[in-house]
Amino acid sequence: MFPTKAAIIDMGTNTFHLLLVEMYEDKYNTIYKEKIPVKIGQGGISKNNIHPDAIKRAFHTLKHFRSMIDGEGIQNIFAFATSAVRNAQNGSEFVKQIKELFQIEVNVIDGLQEAQMIYEGIRFSGSLNGETYLMMDIGGGSVEFIIGNSIEAFWRQSFEIGGQRLLDLFHYHDPILPEEVEKLTFYLREKLFKLEEAIQKFNPKGLVGASGTFDTLTDMYFASHHQTKLKTQQVFQLPKGEFEVIAQKLLTLNKEERLNIAGMIPMRVDMIVVASCLITYILKLVPVSILVCSNFALKEGAIAQLMGKHSMATAISQ
């Protein structure tokens, strides 16, 4: 059987991802992948607007993505936009311009669709078993939480408390001040009461973090032990005690010092402090000894759906 080629574009609030794949019946091969810190939420997310500078960065990146897609002769393009675009007053105009300039049809997905696709990606990675897990994906604009197992998601919700939003609201000093962390924690308690109710109801026994921040945390953990992550591996384990050491350290360092941590990548250096505060808060609700980290998330969930490897969710449309 000849492979079907497809391009997945995940237009996140912080990062734009491009994934070019060849899909077979029971597997897929990655032709090319790239992530670029477009930071589309920067300068406008708190005002529900996409800043002109962010639009310029987005167009520049999409022009580059389009040339990579054309270079592979790929016709099937599945592009998704999330929190920053769905909440922006100029979001629909932005999407319209993308279609006109690059002939890319962008599907602006809602929070529940985003959560479901993240679940499909985590499930596809092999992170889950029969146990009930709490899954989370920390984006720049929103954070998705899912409770489920390898068969189905019982509960899922998206909260508009992503890294860029938390950064704008609470991280004014560098290093972050203890009172800023306190205010952030109080804010999370207010915003996440529905999640607390769901955790009490479904009683998850494990925690899985998807890509982004969790990739960087595991990079830092492996680097601190002079180890390298295998490129063929999709699932990693981060002991809770090791996470707590990293999180505590991040609270005491300024940006320059954080950049010097082995395993840190520049695109995560700003948001990782507030993201770690969020994970610390979640660990109080789900007492686990190991954080499972899946480097599959939304874009791999799109592939799972395209290949028919998804759970009970409906297939995506172009």
C-alpha cells in the first residue's frame, strides 16, 4: 500500500509546530518536524487580541511551513489554531488572511476538541494503561485536563489559564517573588474548582503531562544525570522528588540563570516558572510518586484520528 502524505500544523499560543508524515495502515513515518516560538499570544492575549507583531511572526513562519509542505508535494494540510486565536477579536480576520496568503484552511478548535485531540495523542504514545489518569497539557493560552484511561476519556475540560496568561498576570519580578507565587496559587484554586470536583469523582491514580513544559522538565532531569533521552522514545518518567527539586530551583533563578540550566531551551525559559507552579499545585490534588511525560500531544492526536487509531471521538475534518 502506498503511503498517504499529510501535513499537520499546530498553531499554539506559544509555539507553532509543523509535522510532515507518511501514513500507512498501521504506522506513520515522520518526514520532517519543526517547532518555532511564534508567541502569538505575546502582547495581546490579556486583551483578547493578536498583536500586529505576533501576526507578522505568524505569517513569516507559515510562509516557511508552506514552502516545506510544497517541497514534499503534500496536498493534505490539517491546520489547527487554539486558545489565542479562538479568543481573539481579530482571530477570524487572521484566519481569513492565512487562507488568502497561504491557501491554508485553519480549523479553530474549541477547548473540548483540543482536550480530546490531546487525549488521542497521549493515548497514541502508549502512556496509558487500564488505570485512571489525570492528563494535562500546558499551552500558552489554555491548559487542558483530561481524566481517562487507555480506552476512553471520562472527563475533559479546557481552562484559559495558559503560561502566557499566568506570566502576564503574576510574573512581574525575576526571580518571581514568593507573594506572586502565593497569588498565582490562590488564582488556580479559584479557577480549577471543577477540576477538583472531577478528581474527587474519578479518583485518578496517575498523572500524565503532554509535551511542551513536560518535555523540557524531562530534558533537564536527564541532563542533570548526564543522560540523553532516546529519540525513538515517546514516554518518559520524572520522579516527583526530582520535579520538586527542579521546580524549587526555578523559583530562585532569574532568566539568565535559568537559560544556563542544562536541558533548558530558550523558548520555554519565560513560561517554565509559572508552568512549574501549576504542576506543583496539581500534584497536591493527585498524590503520585512519578510524573509520566508523553511527548505526543495535539498534533499526534490529529494523526491518530487521520489513521483511524482514535478512541470514540469523531474524525477531524479539514
